[in-house]
Amino acid sequence: MNLHHDKGPVAFAADHAGYALKEQLRGRLADTGTPVLDLGTNSEQSVDYPDFGNGLADVLLRGDAWRGVAICGTGLGISMAANRHPGIRCAPSHDVDTARLARAHNDANVLALGARIIDPETAWQCLQTFLATDFEAGRHAARIRKLG
């Protein structure tokens, strides 16, 4: 599976609930040769997910990363934080189909995962699929433009 590692780094951000899954996925992706940026958190000590969702959005909007991965307990809170930024399309995914469709139909640039609701192997499969799937454009492009 081509993970497009030549397009630039993938940025990872997580709160305390997502820390362990972030570490696993970041390490596995780095092992493929894909450059990664770790935006924290760096422990299981309680932190606020909006801080990390906002930081991830900032990095993508500056162009310092090609794609992002946001992880919290459910994937929902951190995705809400990231999606407050125009130009960010963060999609919570819980299986390979939602990860694929997030890219193919929604041109998502951030994958959100819920560490308390997805197992690490499924999360890895979602990440691989997300990075390897291209946006189909066509009828979907006009809808994406309406998102702003």
C-alpha cells in the first residue's frame, strides 16, 4: 500500500486518552519511511483535547504537514476542535470504509480516531487506507467547496 510518504510529514496529535494509540501509530508509520511530526501529548497525564486539535489544525494550515491524525477517547472532541478551522476537514473514522470514504468523497485532510472505541490494528488499517486513498473529485468537489 502506497502511503504517499514522499508528499511530506504526517502530523499526530492526541490528548491523554489517545496518547498510547498515537505512540503506536506514529511509530508504525515512521517505520514505513514516512516522515512524522509528533505534536503531543507526551504522557497519559490529563490534558485538554481542544489544545491538541487546534495545534494540529495550525500545523496543517501552515503547510508543515501533508495530513494529520487526531486521537482522543472517542475521536469526536478532538475532531470538533480541528474542524473549527476553515480548510480543515477532520473525519472521525472507526473502520476502513469510513477512512476510505473520508478521503475519496470528503477530501478529509485529518483522520480522527477514538482510542477507547477502536483497536490498534483496525486503527492502523484505517490510517494506511486514509493515506493511500485519493480524493475522487467529480461530483464531490462542488460539495467540498461549500464547506468553505
